Amino acid sequence: MNPLSWLVISTSIMMSTLLVTATTHWLMTWVCLEINTLSMTPLISKPNHPRSTEAATKYFLTQTTASTVMLFAATMNAMDTSNWETSMTTEQLPSTIITLSLMMKMAAAPLHLWLPEVSQGSTTLTTLILLTWQKIAPLTIMLTMNKTNQTLLLTSALLSILLGGLGSLNQTHLRKLMAFSSIAHTGWIMSTITMAPNISILTFIVYTTTTTPIFLTMNLSSTSTIKDMGTMWTSTPHLMTIIALTTLSLGGLPPLTGFMPKWLILNKMVASNMIMEATVMAMASLLSLYVYMRLMYMSAMTTPPQTTVTTMKWRLPHKKHTMLTPLLTMATTLLLPMSPNI
């Protein structure tokens, strides 16, 4: 890609998201979301492959539909209240419609079916942006709205955790599998977004910190399927260790950092007398945990057929290893003792 085009696209993605976090007007919010969508579309279609073109089309249509519905609901609220402030959306129907549109943007169930297909057709790093950075703007809008339908959010959270786990059971392609993992974690984030927004923000930060080294490792080792992970230990043992630890942290197993947000969320829900919902979420997360354990088993605990007589066949001497991956891996494995301070 042309360096100037890359600069314009990356700047537009970052600035549009940051402006959404700063604006309080619905029209300005809609404009920033549209700029964000228009900037992501050429990034998804960059490989010039029919599958990437299809993914870019699906992403554009989905995001545009969600933005249009959100603008329609904001206009309904402005006609009733003469107010365009995001924090002053008081009418029940516009608030519910806006919440549904934001759920579509975040790929929360039952409006989640576009994310696995788009992730399948995108590159590894583009999928990483889709699953992490692109969720910041909808989450910020949900946090600034003072009247969200808690029943709708909790129902969507339970469905997201359940469908995210079920959808990832039969996946062998890692980008698609991580998309279903993102759907499940979106459910955990949305479960306490009205009761304890600080916990939801912490959950998103921990998820981003854990997902980033996994995708950086996949990109560095050119891994795209679960079968590719089986041979990782013969070529890059250090990357195999990183992806095994971060996968277990993503599953939420103690004593790794990924256990902290789930612990806090379940503790908050039990304290709020939502024992049944907390039990369903904990049981549904076992589906995702099975998938993460399968990934860890394939990457670190199996011995694939050895096709060479050499002890190690290092195949990545030409690629530069960045310090970001080991630093984030340390964060995803060692930060659980900080949870009492939070």
C-alpha cells in the first residue's frame, strides 16, 4: 500500500475513535463512526483477493446499517426531547434501538454473524484491529448513555458467551476461532456495563492485552490453522510458549491474568443477587475454555510427524521479533496479584 494512503487510513481510524470518546453530540458521533467504517474498508480489502473483497463488502454494509439505525433513533430522541446530547437520551424506544445498533457494531449476539466471515477474509493484523480497536467506539457510546436497557444487555451477554463458545467448537481456522472468542468476551464485557462500568473497561483492557500477542505470534509464524500450531515447537519454541500461556490466560484460568476480570464480574453479579445469570455465564464459558485447552494441547503438548533429521529447523531468521509480544505476554500471565488493589 502507498505510504501516504497508509498514513491517511491509520490516522483516520485512530482519530475517529478518539473523537467518539470525546464528543457528546449524536451527529458528531455518527460522523466519526462513518469515517471509521470508511477507513477500515480499504484495509480489509487490501489483499486484492475475492475473499477479502467479500469481507470488506460485508463489513461496510453491516457497519453502515448499524450507523443508519443509530442516527434514526437519535433523531427520534431529538424530536421528542429537543436534545442531541448522548448523555441525555432519555426515551426508552430510541435508547433500545441505539443499544441494538451498537450491539451490531460490536458483533454481540444475536447480531454477531458478520464478524467470523469478515475475520476469515481479512489478514491477521487487520483481524486484530477488528477484534480490539474497533470495539472502543461502541463501548464508549454505551458507557456515556445514561439509559440503557439492562435486560437487553444481559440477555445479549448470555447469548454471546453461549454462541461464542458453541461457534468455536468446530473451527479449525484460527482467525475465525478468535472471532468467536471475541464474541464470547464481548458478552463478558456487556454483562456489567451498567452495574460496574469500571469492571467492563478492565475486562476489555485485559482481553486486548491477551489477544494482541496471540495475533502477533500468528503473524510472525505464518500460522493460520490449528494444524499449523502442531509444528510450531519444532520451528519456534519460544513462540509456542508464548501462544500456550496467552491462550490459557484468554480462557481465564488462574493464576494467569485472564482470571481476574471473570472473577470480578462473577463476584459483582453474585453480590447483586444475580446468581442464576452468573451460574449460566460460568457454565457457558466452559465451551470456550475447551477450545482454548485444545489450542494449548495442539501447540505445546503434541509431537507431530518429524519430516527432517535436524533437531531444530528455525524458519524465521529473516523476521524481526518485536519487544511488544514478550511484554504483553508477561502482562497476561503475571498481573493477577494486582486484582485486590483494583
